[in-house]
Amino acid sequence: MLIDYIWSMNIESKLGDIGTNIFSVMSGMARKYDAINLAQGFPNFDAPEALKALVRHYIDSGFNQYAPMLGIASLREAIAHKVDRLYQRKIRIDTEICITSGASEAIFTAILALVPKGSEVIVIEPCYDSYEPSIRLAGAKAISYALEGPDFEIDWQRLSDCISDKTSMIIVNTPHNPTGKILKPSDLEQLDTLTRNTSITILSDEVYEHLVFDGKKHLSLVGHDSLFERTIAVFSFGKTFHCTGWKVGYCIAPEAIMQEFIKVHQFNVFCVPHFIQHALADYLLQTGSYDGLSTFYQEKRDVFQDIMKKSRFKALQTEGSFFQIYDYSAISNQSDMEFSTWLTQTHGVACIPVSAFYQEAPDDRYVRFCFAKTEDTLRLAGNRLQEI
Ligand SMILES: Cc1ncc(COP(=O)(O)O)c(C=O)c1O
């Protein structure tokens, strides 16, 4: 009887046109065809031993009940110390930081809390796939501004044409997934000029803040005096410390924005694992816990690019993140989805079609590879790709 009842229910889907995301699809395909998974953005090496030891220690010490809603004070203090050191801003730990269930929760919560129903949010595509569905669930509309390869530079004049009196938020992502581009000082100035004296908030996705290459510097919006007044910036310990499965991140915003964020956060997750927060608080203060990450990942990028030089794939510039876009037009004229499927099934290397990061994708021949892998894996994949 109960089963009959469930089957007869007519559920009106809130995200009717949205299926399984491309990362799960390509990872599933990689498993099925026993392919090397350079598709989904996660490291195939483990979190640091010292950090894992701290997690074990804090589980055994009994930190297994709810944590405070904003996160434990020592972790917020350690983050404030890092932000002061890297971005020269003194954050008030009681009103301007919240520990979240990964950057994903911070993004979702920020959009639900700050985007009014019926308003518009500008998303710069290609972009991370959670932005647009979150905007829709908030009852708002995503207005896409599409970047064009191979440079993927923001044309601020074109972007300003997307702003209307309904615009409530602009989402930026630096270093950028999937292009690996980073925002320059002139980008921040343009964004500031566009949004100053408006009620537009900025959601700044900075999950790859520690992965910037070739001596370049990550420019956090938190470090920009004027932009910070209207910004909520989100970060991810998963990306920083190779522990994506723990789903712990945080966000930083001025008090007025954070107050609204917390109202939603408290009913969304309330708090995140207590013992992990203690471990991260100690680990963040250890010398070198994040300082060497750019070099660590740059070496991986360079290993992969070196092998791929002997292939028919053409590398686009990547300045940060752990992604690299390749142009495969010298190999095939297939669509990027067809090509990614073929590559996974026939040559045993999984990637992500860049069109998946757009609402309306241009007809380009680009795929994204993730180089957050061991050198052996990168060499094995590179050798396979050279043969095509
Ligand atoms: C640009 C971007 N933002 C947010 C996230 C989500 O981060 P987390 O795993 O901490 O939720 C990802 C993960 O791939 C990402 O690439």
C-alpha cells in the first residue's frame, strides 16, 4: 500500500531539467572503462599525515558532539591569522567568519540568504556547476556572461551590459575552474567601479586560493578595502589540504552580510564536524602547511604539460587551480562531450567537456584535465594521450 502511494505521488521537480552532474557521469564512465580519472577535481593522493593524526587525536579526545554554529573559536582565529598574513585584513572572528560544510554549502547558503526572489545574478561562464541551480532554488534568475577561449579574459564593458536594476549579485571565481585564469588588479578595479554605490553583493569563490603559478599572486577580494564591503568570499579546506571528502570550508564577509548568511546556515547544516575543526585549527598554524602548495601543484602542471607537448593536444594557459584546458581540434571535430566519451572509452583517460560549464556553450573543442594526481598517474595518462 505504501509503495503504491509513493508511486502515485506527483512531485513537481524544482530542478526538472537537471540530471546527474558531469563530474559523476565522467567518474562513473572512468570506473566502467577502467580509465585514468583526470576528470573530477580531486587529488589521488592522501591528506597530510600530520593532519590525519590530528583528526584521530581529536576523535579520541571526545570532540564528537555538535560544534558551535560559527565554528570553533580556535579555527576562526587561525583563519583570521592567515587572512591577515596573506591579504592584510584583520577579520573579526565573532562576526565575520563562518565554518561551513565545504565551499559548496557556503555558496548555496550565501545565494539563499542574499539573493532576493525575482532578482538576477550574473554568472561568468564557464563556471562551477552549483551556481546556477542554487540561484534557481532561491527563486532568482541566472544571467550568463560567457567568456571566450582561448584567452577567457573578462570584457568588463560586455559584462556591465548584463547588469540591470534587478541584479542582486555577481559571482566571480579566482583562480578559475575550469580555465585556470586568475583575476588581475585591473579586474578587481573594474568590478569595484561597476558595483560601488549599488546594492549588488559579490560572491567570490576562492577555493583554489593557494594554487597560483609562475610567481603570480592570488588577489582575494577580502584584501580589497572597497570590494570587501559587499563581498562574501568562500574557501575550501578540501582543496587546500587534499581532503575533499571531509567537506569543510569557510566563508568571510562583513558583519551585515554574515548576519544574513548565518540565519540560513543555522537551518541548513547548523555546524560541521567538531574533531575536524580542531585538527584544522592546529594544522593551519603549523609552518608551511599551505605555503608550499603553489610550488607543489605547479610541478604537477609542468610534468603534465611537458609530456603533453609531444601530443596533438594544445595547452591553454593555466595560471592557477588544478585544472588545465586542452584544445583537441587538431585531433577531432567531434563535440567535446562525444570526444570526452570516446577518449575515456577508447584511450582510457577521462576528462571533462568544457561545454558542461556553460548554459549555452560555444561550439569549441576544449576539454579539461585535472592534474591533482601523482606523477606516475600523470605520466601514464600523458603517454596514452601522446599516442592519439
Ligand atoms: C570552483 C569551485 N567552487 C566550489 C567547489 C566546492 O568545494 P567543496 O568541495 O569545498 O565544497 C569546487 C569543487 O570542485 C570548485 O571547483
